[in-house]
Amino acid sequence: MNENETTFVAPEGVYSVTEEYKPAPAHLHPVNNAAPAHATKLSTITVRFQATKQGSAPGFAQLLGGNRETKKENKGQDGNSLSSSDTPEDSFPSPEISGQDNIPTNEVPSLFSPAAAVGKKKAVSRPKHNIRTTSSTFISRLQSAEGLAKAMQTKQGDVTFLFYNSSKSFLWVEVGSKSKEPLARVTFTAYPTCHDVNPTTASSDRLDIVIGFNTGDLVWFDPMSSRYSRLNKQGCISNSPCTSIRWVPTSATLFLVSHADGTIIIYDKEREDGVFTPQYPKPPIASPTQEIGSPLTSQDTSSTTEWNPLDNMLVTAPPWHPGTGGAGNGGKTDREKAAKNPVSHWRVSRRNLVDFIFSPDVKYVAAISEDGCLRLIDAIAEQLVDCYASYFGALTCVAWSPDGRFILTGGQDDLLTIFSPWEQRVVARCQGHSSFVSSVAFDEIRCDGRTYRFGSVGEDNKLILWDFSSGALHRPKHATHHQRFSMASTVSLAYRRGSLLHLPSVGSLDASISPLPRYHPAPSRNEVSVLQPVLIKHVECDIMTAISFLSRALLTASKSGLVKMWVRPLTLRQRMKHKAPIENRHEGDIAKSRDMVAVEAP
């Protein structure tokens, strides 16, 4: 079969564009007609709808009326955003929805779950304010599809929803519906820059989404009930632009936000904003030869005795932090003692923190920065574990393999790099892009622990698919000798600062063992294997910004908000119906595969 603009041929068969989503120019707000200032990002969630019940979804029709467009009037008198919390008629507790008022909070221990709530059920609240009737100047317009309420009540089976940002709008669409119009569209007065959907609480009558903005503001939004709440309002905790948002997996309330000032802040969606002042490190003495965007070296930070971002991170724990035990609250009223946001504050880098992602076991965070470093963070202990330098320039995107064995990055060096945190080394570099890499993602249903499929898109408008298998890598001509490690014997990482997964923690280490440096310079080209693409597809659009894999398709997005759905080959879709995803397999089976497989360095 010959390829055209809407198809490409991969080894497993033909992928074809069956749907495209793009905001209609005629409906754009006048302030949105300018060129897009922020990249389009994608969030997806699959929800199972039960059989239709009489009287279900009370109040849904009036909240999301058919073909409704509500314009907001600016009622603030001082130029500041006037939230609906300032209007008594709209400040009322969130309604309890049948079957959703008690959600188990099986959260990660320590920082990521209050001690009193472990193992118990806790009422999870809804956002406070009605987005349709709010007087907030932060929200300028709400549009919803005709007959949306009735359509939602009649859905059955698994439905996949897609959320994406375009200019100052945030859009909600149903994947595979063939509809040209979004289910809903919210237009703000600031630019949405990132967002994430909570898979733990997602159901047929609630979706918890957090949206980050270029102003630092955060909005907790439930499109099912058309309700919202604001956090970090007017940048009261951080006014630095939000760069990435991730819900803590398995948590109903906690999420992390990275900012352009090099910080990661932990929030609880149900807490109010508190008065908070983070630690600020002394500015480093700039080297005259140091270029902006080039990777830092240990010499670049030697002049700063207080903080070396290549060796540790600064953690500011507020008085209500779980680890403080309430210290610093003496003499305060019960209202002042109440836990507020932020939960914790991490200063990770001196430069823009571009993106981050959790490990599959939720114990670690991989964060990338414009300083050209991939940082591995122990999220439970709130400590930096390792810091890897890029080959050249800033890192731009990151993904973690479904089994936790590999971390994948893309960068301004036009390369994808595969890291093995278990062995603390670069496994391979992937050559195929001719410009900055915009986004990377693993195709989970084609990752089996032996072979890994992943995809990437870049500013060269290339969609590239890759297949990685450690046994198939070519040995570099001038490779240095590396010891062979099994996946169960990563001793070096265990005896440094605590391990990935099951290795001993810092407190259990032998004091006679001296710690090794956390910073790892980039190996030369001759020391690392090179992986070639499986497929390169040139896509006609403006700059490509995102790629995401679904069970039946892959999604790509461009900066202007054009989203394409490339449906998988028919034979592959039929096979996937009978294949359980990796996250549904027994955890012991995954651990066993880690212990049995050994990776040999080149």
C-alpha cells in the first residue's frame, strides 16, 4: 500500500487518520487569533459507563445545557480576578453524588498520604464553584455541545475522552465519536500550559482535572458537573509559569506541578492556599564561558557553597508538612493549624523545569530541565538520587517505560536517549530527528519486557516509531568495558543513596561506604550504541508538540491545536482485545521478569 498524508505503513500494518480535532476559527475569542504562544498538550482517560438508569446524573442537564454559550462579564473592580468564592450565592459545599462520596484513599506512604487516613475511606469533595454562573474574570466563556447531557446519560461501555489546550482555550472531546465539535470548551483570560486527569477518581459522573497556566494559577475542573476551584490563585504560592502537572498515581487528592523557575510543588486539591515562603539559594557566579541552554558541569556550581543543583535539591517543608509533625504551629488557632497548600516545595534546578514523570511504582520522579539534566528524585524521601547530563543542550521531554526499567528523553540535540536507572548508564541514543524533539511516549501494549515500542515527534514535523531491544543493539566501535548487571543486583545504586524499588534505604547503609557522586556526565558518541528508527512519517502541519498512545490508536498534536488520531492496524486492534495491559498484570509477575532479565552494556 502506498502511503499518503493520512496513512503510514509500520511493520505491524497500516495506520490511518480517521479523526482530526481543531478549534473552529469562527468560534475563537478575538484575543485568541494571535499565533499560539504555548504548545498543545494532550491528556486522555478511558471511563466505563454503566447501563442507563432512570433519574441518573441529577442536575446535569441544567449544568451543561445543550448548545449553550455563556459569556462572563468582568465584575472585578480592582483589576484582580473576582472568584465565585467572593459571591455568597455561589459559595456552597459541593453536592454529594450517589456512589461517589466515599472513595478509598490507598495512597503512597509518608509524604503522599496523611497518617490518619491510611487504609480508611474518606469523603472526596467536588470543586466548589459553578463555572456557568461564576463571576470570576479568570474564566471568560463556556461552550458545550448540543444535547450533551442526554448523550452522556445514554453512553454505555468504555469511552475515551481527550483533553487538550489551544491558545487560551481548554477543550474536551470524545475519541472515536466522529463529531466535529468538542463536548465542551472553556476559554480563560490566561494561557493553559499543561493539564492532567486523575485516573483514580475518574468515573462516569466525575472527572478530576487540574489545569496549569502561564500565570502559575491552577484550576481544578470537573467537566461532568461543570464545577471548578482555583489553587495558587493569582500566583500566591508561585507566579512562575506551570510547565507540567501529574496526579500522584493512586491518590485521590495529591498532584505535583513543575514551574519554569526550576521548582516542583506538591498540592492537595482539597486544601486552601496557605502563606508560604520557600528557600531561595544564592545565585551562582556565572562562568564567562557558560552558554545559556548548555549542560551544567560540576565546575559551574563549585562557587556556590550553599546549594549545588547537580548534587541535591532544596526542600522547603511548610509547618503542616507530614514530616514536621506540626512543628512551628505553637500558639496558633485551630484554623491556622489546618493543613494548607503547598504540601511540599522542591527546588530542583536553577533553570526551567520542562517536564517530569512518575516511575510505575510511584516511588520516583524523573525530571528534566533546560540545564540539560535528567534528575532522578526519590519522591518519598524527597531526595535527589542521580543527575544525568544530556549530550548537548536542554532536554525537552521524558517518558518512563511501563515496567520501570528505562527512562526515555528527547532534547535539543535532536536525539532520543535511553537511560537505565538500574545500571546508572546511557543504554542507547536514537538518531532520526533533524530538529528539537517535542514529545516521546511508550506504546504500552507493544512493550513486553523484551522489546519496547516508543514514538516521538519533533519540530522537524517527523512522527517516528522505534523498537528497542537490548540484545539487538550494535556494539560501538570504541566502547569501554562495562560490568554485566542483573536487574536484581543493582548494588551501586543501593549503596549510594537508596535504591529503585526494593534496595535498602539511606538509613540502612553501612557508614564505612563512601557516597559516590550523583552527577553523571554524558558519555561520548563512541561509547553508546545507536538505535535507528522503525518508521519515519513526515506530517503536514505546523510544529508538532505531542504524541500519545491509546489502545486502538495513537494521537499527535501540533502547536496550533490540530490533533490527529491514527487508528492502529485492524489485526493489531483485534489482538489487543484479548491482551491485558501491563498495569493489570500481577505485580509479582513484573517483579519476577525484572529479576530474571539481564542487560549487557556495550
